[in-house]
Amino acid sequence: MNVRPFGGKIPQLGQGVFVDPSAVVLGDVVLGNDCSVWPATVIRGDMLHIRIGSRTSIQDGSVLHITHAGPFNPDGYPLIIGDEVTVGHKVLLHGCTIGNRVLIGMGSIVMDGAIVEDEVILGAGSLVPANRTLASGYLYMGSPARQVRALTDKEKAFFSYSADNYVRLKDQHLLEVWAG
């Protein structure tokens, strides 16, 4: 079973959520309405919670985890992702906070305690170090990620376009899964 309880916590899936059969979602995880979780993704809320907003897409091969509470970090860091976020292929999100209407490029890494504010594009292959904040309205790229420039209106419009596109695609997948 790919959506499974752990430690007495059962993942909660909103309406219209698609989780590919090869993905794993476990523990204290909440997925908002119309989310999609694509092949070979792992969302592991085993020691702290993960919350993912509505119309968010987690692409193939991504790994989402938390930072547990312990002597070096008494409160730990949950993983919080907002609405209309597109998480590209093979992204690692670890104990961070991602705002609304964000695009995280393929192969990027966002580390413990980092905050990506609303309406940010993080270029492919970027690294956001621990406890760093990326301000709203900018493109960031690099390792470590650096602010490159302000987003254009066209780029800002892409956030909802991308969310709409993945909602339609996951609806197709749900129809085929249930029809098969």
C-alpha cells in the first residue's frame, strides 16, 4: 500500500487527490484538494508533520521529509507547502516552508528551516541552504541560490497556469486508474 499510516498517524487526502501507485505517502501528512503526487515520489511524515496545500503538484522522484525534534533542534522543522506550487522532478524538500504560487525547478534542494515566500521561481538545480529566506516576487538560481531578478507579470501568471495544467493531468490519470 502506497498511502499508509505510521506512528498512529494516517495521511489525509483532500478531494480529487492523485497519488501514483509507485509513490509513497506515510505518516502525519495532509494533502489539500486537487494535489498530484507523481511516480517514485516519497512524502514521509514519520517524525513531524507535512502539510501540502491545494492544487499543488509534486513531480516524479521528489523526496519530501521533515527535520525531527531533538537536542540540536528542540522543535524540529515540519514541511509546509502552500497552494498552487509546482515541485519539479527530483526535488528534495527537507523541513522547510514553501509559500503559495511557487515553482521549484528540477533537481533543486531546499534545506531545513529555509523559507521560500509566495510567488518565487527557484531555478533548476538550485540549493537553498538551511535557515535562508527567499523573498517574494523574484527568480533565484544557483548553489547557493541567489536572487537574479524580479519576476515578470507573465512569469507570475505561469503559477496558476501550471497548477491548472497539473489538475487537468491528474484528473486524466484518476479517470484511467478508476476505469482500468
